[in-house]
Amino acid sequence: MNKSIVFKSLNKIGIALTALTAIGFATTNSASAATVTTLLQDDFNQENNGVGTLNYNQFANFDVINGSVDLIGNGFFDFLPGNGLYVDLDGSTFLAGTLQSKTTFNFQPGDIVNLSFQLAGNQRNAMIDPVTVTLGNLFNETFSLPPSQGFTTISRSFTVASATSATLNFRETGTDNIGLLLDNVTLTKSVPEPGSIMGLLAFGAFGATSLCKRKQQQSATNA
């Protein structure tokens, strides 16, 4: 068989293998090579100078709409001591409230959204109070906890399919001034960095070129 034909075939195979290796590295590392942005983080401990109060509506990160909520803890109606301040989502007006984020968040296709918060039972009666958590059309789930359940961390993660804007909402539906308790809300998004993938692909192309040159040098030496 003609040596030049064999040499060209080996070149093509080497280039293909190197490029596939680079793509494999890019795929493996694309999830970790991302920029994480914290959109909202709130433990409520700084509200009202650290003092609980009924029918509180001056939250730093949330508005109270469609009813009322209570800011409790730190010795004030403190049903779960040791957790600082937290929110009773059914305030003291016999109409449960909705906490709505003051910020409207913007998301792009491919964004990975992580939502985490803590909910606890009402700690007072046998009612199971439902709370619906929404993030625009990206997320909608209702949670019901037994009255005696302590703070439980709930985490959800999902990928954005199309560009959208959304507020984060916690909506209680009770009317007895006794609701689920909310604490430690965190919302983040991760955006993959195209530059990291392109860098790996460029490395693969460089490797393929180097391989080709080495084979050419070997061929010239053996000629």
C-alpha cells in the first residue's frame, strides 16, 4: 500500500481522536465550569432590629400581599427556639399572607436554578396548613407539613427552557392566624461558561495540529 495514503489515514484518525477527547473533556467539565449567582438569601434575623412582631410587612427582600404574616422567634412567640427570627405565614388578621420577592428575577435558557428554604409545622394545633411556593412559570409546588414537624430543608433544582422573568412567592391559605413557619430562603442560578468549553476545544485543535506535525517530521526522517 502507498505510504502516503497510510500516513494521511493515520493523520485523520489522530485528529479525530484528539478532537473527540477534547469534546469529551468539555462535556464532562461544563457542569462544574459555571458562574453561580446568588439572587436572594434571607434568614430574616436582621428584620425589625432582631425583634419579633405581629403583622410585620417591612421585610428587606419581600413584600406581604393578600393578607398578613407574623415575624416571630428570638423569644417572641418562639415555637422553635434557637432558629433566630422566622415567619409565621398566617399572620394575626385571620387572613394568611403571601410573601412575594421585591425583585423580579430574569432567567435565560440553560440557566440552572436552585431554590432552598426551610418550612416547619405550625407547632400549635392539629391543622395541616398548605403553603404554595412559586417562581413564575418555572416552579409551582404545594407543601403540607404535620403540626409538630420542625424546620425541614426543602431543595429544588431545575433548568430554564426559555427566557422568562419571575418573582418568588410563598402563599399560605389559612384563616386561623396559625400557619406554617418559614426560614432560610436561598435562590441561586448557575450559568455555564462558554469560554471554558471553547478553551478545551482549542486545546484539542492544538493537540491535533501538533500530532499532525510530529507525524510529518517522522515521515520526512524515514523517507
